[in-house]
Amino acid sequence: MALYTLDLGQVAAGIKSREFSAEEYIYQLLERIEKVELKVNAFVSVNKEALDKARVIDKKIRDGEQVGALAGVAVSIKDNICTKGIKTTCASKMLETFVPPYDATVVKRLYDAGAIVIGKTNLDEFAMGSTTEFSRHGTTRNPWDINMVPGGSSGGSAASVAALECTVSLGSDTGGSVRCPASFCSAVGLKPTYGLISRYGLVSYANSLEQIGPFGRTVSDVVSVLNAIAGADENDHTTAEGKPMYSLRERKGLRVGLVREFIEGAEPTVAKVVHKAVDTLAREGCRCEETSLASVQYALASYYTIATAEASSNLARYDNIRYGFDLSPEGYEWNSYFARVRSNFGEEVKRRVIVGSYVLSSGYYGKYYLKAQQVRSLLKRELKTLFEKYDVLIGPTMPILPFKIGEKIDDPLKMYLVDIDTVVANLAGMPAVSVPAGFADGLPVGLQIMADEFQEQTMLDAAYLFEQAAKVQRSPEL
Amino acid sequence: MVTKEEVKRLSWLARIELSEGELERYTLQIEEIVKYLDVLDTIPLEHVKPVVAKKKYADLRPDESSGFEGNALGTKYRKDGYVKGPRMV
């Protein structure tokens, strides 16, 4: 039996009932990784201790000990989330030797539930990008067509799930970095409400926007991971109180708003798939209608102002003194050492840090940063009004299909524009999930479902309903 | 209009050394990006309050160091238990 094809529920049940061992399952996954990695390049590193961890789980089960809900389940982790004893590079030369002395809260909670980290996944350097091309470890390729980008910045996580190299994964989403690659790779990817999941141990890029989020091949898998990692954490004061639990529910009569601006801005091929998705939801008893989110036209400018401003501040800490690559400070003057060291950031990181310095510089603060924060308020207010009328808002996750590797790499603005539909949820701090909606020209299209703050259950109800009705293919032949 | 001198000054403030080629390229690209951000000038926002964090400091955990086991530092440049940096003057 090809154990690497199983979903999370099947894996956890199979291991617990001793139908197969965690060791067999992890062994098959490692073989699978070896087979497909040359094509996909989803991983930055593979965890050599995964098999040992699997044997420990098997022994516990044989001895009749209690194990967690995710016992033996292989999870890949984006390489900007700290894993104790396992290198966390952010796909950057600046952290090429960094081995964290602690686990991120999400990783600790996955371990507590019995999950096994199978490896660390590729990303755009410091999570800045929409294609996973800006990585020191080379480009990750889309498993559906290896000439195409997998989306980003959590491209390695999405590709590893779609290519059956792990069962579930964790990514981070600052402006769409979970949902974009989920859409491009036909996976389910969820960005939670700001404060639902701890960011302790996530390498900071833009703190007021980013959240860690799970990937899976099904809504059910994503719910299982969410249940393991969500909830208050004293090490992240932005987390909300409580420990929510989500379930799969059959729910009819949801009120669904299709955001006109999202659909009008999409390529016709993408729009067609989304219209079909609306028909599917309507057939399933949802009340669907078109609605408008007028301030979306300002969202991207607001997002890139805030994200670059926060990035320029956050990345000031990389001075190569406490951790970094091998460059002796001997013979350098203070400032010239840092300027030399920091010239080793990649192309996109340098660009964003300089743009961030620009929008924060004296005389421009009121013109850009303050206005961007006002737009954020405006957008949130408009969304709150819409959520009085609708349970969920939907549209395409990405306005375009996955495109060729290298196609937009020299045109940063063109690259930024593809984030138009996803940044809204980050600016408003609201949850959003991308669910596979179908295919156009043989490439995946994702349906984005958004809900009001902390209304993840309603959002998952809609996602599950759609998934069950649409039955879209999840993993390609490789 | 974003000038080469501005980008040079900003990159110095951000402590990032740029090559001449990067300076040329970034000036053009940043000009284009900033022009796009100027859309923020077209919205009437006089009566809109900016987003602010809701939490108060009382919500924070006690400010006590919990420390880490093992070595939290990755650098090999050390002397007498101190981390070595470049000279100040």
C-alpha cells in the first residue's frame, strides 16, 4: 500500500490500530522525497531523525501508552519557523548556520500531539515573495507543471503536500503566502484570524500582518492541524484567550457574497472556474449573490507600505554578530562591516528594506505609513458591514493561473499585483482559506473563502461543503 | 521622483552596501513602486482613525527571562566569553 498517499485521518488511524507502523509510513515518505525532490525542490532540509521518532511512536503504541491525535503524522515546516536542533535558514545566507535553541510554539504543540517533522520547506527569502523564486536554495517547482512557479512564499510547503512528500505542512501568511501556493498547487491552505495561532518562533517579517497557517490535501486535514496548534500562548501576547476546537459540519443555507472586485480583476479562465464554484455552492443550498468591497482598490498600496515598513525595522537585527555566516569582523569599521554583511541579503529583501526605509523616512511618514493604517481601518469597517449580511465572502484566491518560472522575476511591481485578492484578509486580521476549485488549462485554481474575525468554524463549514460537492483532484502524477 | 542619491542614502541608513548596478536598477524599480503607493493620496481619509493595537501592557506576561538550554549563539567569533564585533572607532 502506498502509505504516502493517505490523508491525515487515515494515517493517524492506521498507525494507532497498528494496521501499519509509523516507521513504514515515514520510510515510504523518505523514499518518495528522494524520488520527486529532483523535480520539485520543496525541501531545504530533510530531518534525519524522522525514522527514530517514528520508532518511538510505534513503541509507545505497542506498549499501550497514550499517544496524541497526530501520532506519527509527517508534517513539513516552512524554514522560517524555529525547530530546536534543526537549521532554520529563512532561505537566506544571513541565517545559513542558524540552529534555533528552542521550538516555535506551533512546533512544540505538533510534537505534543505526536506529529513528526519530516523536513523544512523552501520559501522566498524571509517570506518575501509570491513565487518561491527568491530562495538561496533554488526555485521550488509546481508539481502540476514543473516549468511553473508553485506560488509563494510558502511554495515548498504547498508543493510538498501536493507532491505527496508529507501529509500536512505549516507555512506563514503575511499577504497571502499560505493561500497563494495552496491555490497554485491545488492544496487547502488556511490563514487564521490574527491572534488565533501563536507566532512565537516565527522569524518576523511584518508582525502586524503575519500568521502561521496549515496546509493539507483536505479540509479535514487542515482542521486537525488547526486544532493541534491554535490557542493562547503566553509567549505571544497578541494571541487571543482560549483554546478553540473546530469540526467538520454539514451546514446548509450559508449566505455567500461573491466579491465583484475580485472576480472582475481575474483572468477570464480563472473567473470561469470561480463562477462554476458559485453554482456548486448554490446547488448545495447556499444563498449566493454578488457584492462589492470598494476599498479593495487601495488594499495593495496599504499592504506594501506596511509590510515593507515593518520589514525594514524587523530585519535591522541581522548584523552577523550573534548569528550569521562566516565573515570575521577583524579589520572592519563598525558601520562598514554591517553594510558589507547585509549586502548578502537577496534581491527582493534588499528592495523591500529600502522601500520600507523610504516610506518611513522623515517627511513621508504621513504620506504613506499613516495613510496605509487609515486604509486598513476603512477596509476593516467595510468588511465588518459586509459580514453583517454574509457568512462568508468568496472570490478567486489568485487572479491568475500559475505562471512560468522567471516570467515576473525582473518586474517587482507586476509580481506585487498578483497579491491583490489575498492581502485584504491580512490587513483586516480576518481568516481566509484557499480550497481547490478546479483547473484551467491544466493548472489549479483556488477558491478563497473569507469570514469575520474568529469565525473560522463558519469559514470551514463553507470550505467543507464546497470540497465535498466539487471533488477536485489534489495531487498530480510525478 | 526617486533619485539615485535618495536610494544611496536610504541604503546607507539601512546599512546595505549596493553595487553601482543594483543602485541603478533599484532606483528605477523603487520609483515605479512608490508611484504605485501614491494611490494612497487619492482617498479622503481625514475622518478615518488609523489602526492601533488593542492590547494593554497589563496583558503581557511577567518580564522574566526564561533562558535557553544550550548555545543560543551561532557565531564563532568570540573571546573570553564575549562575542566579537567590528571596532567602533
